[in-house]
Amino acid sequence: MSKKSASARGRPKTLDRDQILQTALMAYWEQGPANVSINDICHLTGASKPGVYREFESDDGLKRSVLEQYRGLAIQPVIDILERDQPTLETLDALIGFMTQERAPLGLPSGCLFVMMRAQSHHFGPSTREKLTMLRSDLLGHYETWIERSKSRGEFADIPTEIAALFMDAQHGGAMRMQREGVPNTTIARVLEISLKTPIVGAGPARA
Amino acid sequence: MSKKSASARGRPKTLDRDQILQTALMAYWEQGPANVSINDICHLTGASKPGVYREFESDDGLKRSVLEQYRGLAIQPVIDILERDQPTLETLDALIGFMTQERAPLGLPSGCLFVMMRAQSHHFGPSTREKLTMLRSDLLGHYETWIERSKSRGEFADIPTEIAALFMDAQHGGAMRMQREGVPNTTIARVLEISLKTPIVGAGPARA
DNA sequence: AATATAAAATACCAGTAGGTACGATAATGA
DNA sequence: TCATTATCGTACCTACTGGTATTTTATATT
């Protein structure tokens, strides 16, 4: 890991890895990964194509790295919410709040790159696909531990943990898809209130 | 409309429109629309490229036509279930049954082409996008009339109809995505039991 | 038989994708 | 000073995309 600051031997590198990652991340997120070529990223960043390939090895490698970057940006916050020790209902509210946050003021695209990439994982190389699978099972794992903790407090319905985790993941994916299709965040939040809270804490509307 | 059987003037057409549509439909469904080129479809069907363009005008036109075809195959059955005059719970069971049907024995790919295409609608031409939007609002409309009918029988929770329709659409999309990711249909069905039934008829597990 | 019509398919177009060979360049170590 | 090392970027490669110009062929009409 101590390769950066130590003066290397040859010509010093001018290529800005983080800038490329950030630019690619935003371009993928906004336009969809399949609509952004390596050439596009070169033009956007001013980097040369061999430079990008030297740094990331291949299209597959770049996408894998972007996904890693995206994890810190948009998946970890979800995990952080799950790991705060809060009453179940408050966690659910925090999740809904995070998902339906207005993106434009933050300069962030709508939808979720992770969800988008999962939906078209067969377009990607093996390395990216592997990363996708790992991120997915990691996220599901965090859902599961949170569910178990909620259950131990008696604050979670009697649903098998594995099923409940898939259920929460599905609600998240649904919300992100709606956002991409232009459904207003307030509306998405109302849907999530019903779809997330009712099955989990029974806090939904009265039955007719 | 009486152009087919009437003997036309020039060279008789040998191009089989339906075969192309069917082949393209299956290829799109299996591999994702973005992974199937017109060339692929030509090779699969034996048709020549200008023939395909003569029939469908463009990539956009072909995709629109395929989508139309897909409607009859996989969207209309859902609408038919909604239009059967059944108790709400039976309709929900029928929907869950349809979504989690084993596809392999029927020779059908898993997932839903409509859901896939909605998720990447920005890859397509204007005509295809228009069709997608129309299909979406048509489906949502059918959900809404079914919801209203259920409400009038007192068999639907007190959820605004528009919200409930988006909710149902989201559950459908989530199920199709899980299926694509390889989640077993029995598991998906259990998730749907919770996510669909609990909010709508309160038939979920007891709260803790 | 000659002509009009329409569909057939080969062979091509420009554009772009992912990827790389290779000579130039900027630093360090001897 | 001079070799060594490593990154630089131009210019290129092949493959394939959506799309079409052009010629040939099979029919119906005259």
C-alpha cells in the first residue's frame, strides 16, 4: 500500500485515478453503464485510453472499481442506517428517508447504480459480475442481522429472516426503479410506508 | 387490412414476419434486448437484413413490434387475472401463481421482458419508449380499476388507489428481478405472500 | 412477350466499440 | 553522463453496430 508517496523509478504518473473513477461513476449512474464507453470517459476526463487501460486493465476492471467506489457512496450509508441501534420503526423511517431524498439538490442522479447493474449483470465481465454478487450477498447479510436484532427486541413480524431480507431488498429495488421512471419522491415514500412498514411492524392502514 | 391474402403485384414475399417477431422476442427475453443485434436476429431466422428493415423499418420499429407481441404473451394474462370477478384474496393468489410459475417446463425464459425494458428504456428509440410508457400506464390503469372494485367490496385496505397501483407494480417488478437473479420461485412466492397480501388484505403474519 | 411492380439478397457504408503496438518522455540510480 | 525504469499518448487494430444502394428475381397486368 505504500507505493503512492514513495518516489517511484520511472516517469511520474499524471493520471488521476480518483477523478476517472468519480467521472465514470457519475456517467454510469446518470446514463446507465451500457451507454458510456471507455472513449466517453477518456473525453470526459482528458485521460488517454491506454492510460485508463493501464490503470484498470479492462472495461471489466473499470466497472468493478466503479462499483467498489459506489459501495462507499450509496450502499454503505444504507448499511450504516441498519447498524445504528434504533427502534425498528425509526430505522424504517431512516431507510425511507434516505431512499426518497431529493437527489437534484445534492447533484446526484436518481435511481441506484447498483440496482441498475444488477438488472443487467449479463452485460458485464466476470470480475464485475462477481463484485455484484458479493455486494448483493453482503447487503442481504446486513439486512438479515438487522432483522434478527429487531426480532430479538420483539419488533419484527414473524417472517423467516431470509425471506424478510429478500423482501426488503425488493422494496429498495422497486423504489429505485420508480425514481428512475420519474415517480415523485413523495409518492415513492407513500408506497414504501405501505410496502415496508405494514408487513414488518403492522403499522399500515386499517383493513377495510 | 386485406392486403395479405390478396395476390399482390410484385414478387411474393417469403419473409415470415411472425417468425422474426417470435425469434426476436425470445432472444430479447433470454439475453436482454441490448445484447441482441439485428444481425443476430437475421442469423437466427435466416432472414436478410434489408428484409427485416423492410418489414420493421428500424431497430426501434422492431423493438416496438416485439413489445406489442410480448403484451399478448405475458402482460395480457395478468390483466385477465385482474378482470376475472373474484374475491381479492383469490386474485392475489392467482397473480402470485402466475408470477412464480416454473418457466423452464414451458420453454419460457425467467424474468419479464417488459420489466427489463422499462429498466433500460433510455437505450431505445422514441417509438419503443412510447410503447413502454403506454403499456405501463395501461397496466397501472388496470390495477387501479381492480383496486377500486376490490374496495367497493370492502376487500381492500384503505390505501389511495394510485399508491396501491404503484405498489402492486413494484411488487411485480421485484419478483421478476428476483427470478432473473436466480431466486427459487418458491422463495419468491413466499416474499410475495408477505409483500402483497399483508398490506392489501392484512393477511400477513401476526405482529410481534 | 413485354412491362410494371415489389420483394429478394449481396455487398457495402460510416461510426464506434474494446483493446494495443510503439515511439516519446520524464523521472531515478549509477 | 548514460542506462534504466515506467508512464505518456498518438495512431492504429479488429469486430461489430444500425442502416442502405444496387442488382437480381418472381410475380401480375397488359
